[in-house]
Amino acid sequence: MSVSQMNEHAPLAAAAPATAGARALGLIGALASGLLFGVGLLLSGMTDPAKVLGFLDIFGAWDPSLALVMVGGITAARIGVMLIARRGASLSGLPVCLPPKRAIDVRLIVGSALFGAGWGLAGYCPGPAVVSLGFGSSSALALLVGMLVGLWGVPHSRPRR
């Protein structure tokens, strides 16, 4: 089943009741995935804002290691999406609804620019910020508070229909 076919059938798949065992297995899988992601961020040094800022300093002392981490993450995610699209469900049997493809619009460009500016100013993106918060980083806390304010503001900034 292709990704587009999964999206066409998503409302039907989402309506199926999940058993308590499948939900528990899904939560355990999510926890294990999050822990593996956090350990990967720690081992690769991506929780250090100086490392991230070194990657963004393309005209100075550029550090390409973040590009290698990104390529590894994108590759793993692509393989996972392909496997899920073929299976039509998660390993726990729960339905998976992948987002439909969307056109590039002004909101996407503005959101991407804001994300990039915050990433460049703070040296954190959301994943490493959460991991660093676990180690008591006050700069990660400031970033996450700002991110939560931004997430709250998006639905409130749209015109009502």
C-alpha cells in the first residue's frame, strides 16, 4: 500500500478501536524510540549548541558533522516510512496516518524561516533542547518556553472562518 493510499483510507483505519495491549505496545515503542533518539543526540554531540552553531558557520570554522547526523536520520526515517507504507500499520498493529503532501506556501516559508532563525540564535532544535533540558540547561528551557508560546500562537493567529 502506498503512502497516498494510506492517506485515502486513514479515516477508516483511525476509526478501528485499538486494544489496550496494542496501545501499551505502541507507548513502549514510542518510549524506546525517544530514548534511542536522545542517546543518539548525546553521542553525536548535537546537544551542544556550539556544535550546531559550528555547522551553521559556513564562512568560518564549518563543522560538517551535523550534516552527517542529518543524513543518517533522514535515511532511517525514509526507510521507516517506506516500511510502514508497505505494511499499512505500526508494528503494534495500530493504524498509522501519514500527513498528506502539501504545497509550499507562505505559511510554510515563514514557519521555516522562524525555525531556522531560532535554531541559529539558540543552537538548539526541539529534540536536542528536550534532551538538554533533562540535564538542567537553562538556555534549553528558555528555547522550549519560546517554542511553546509560538505553538500556542499559531492557531490563535489564523483568521477565523
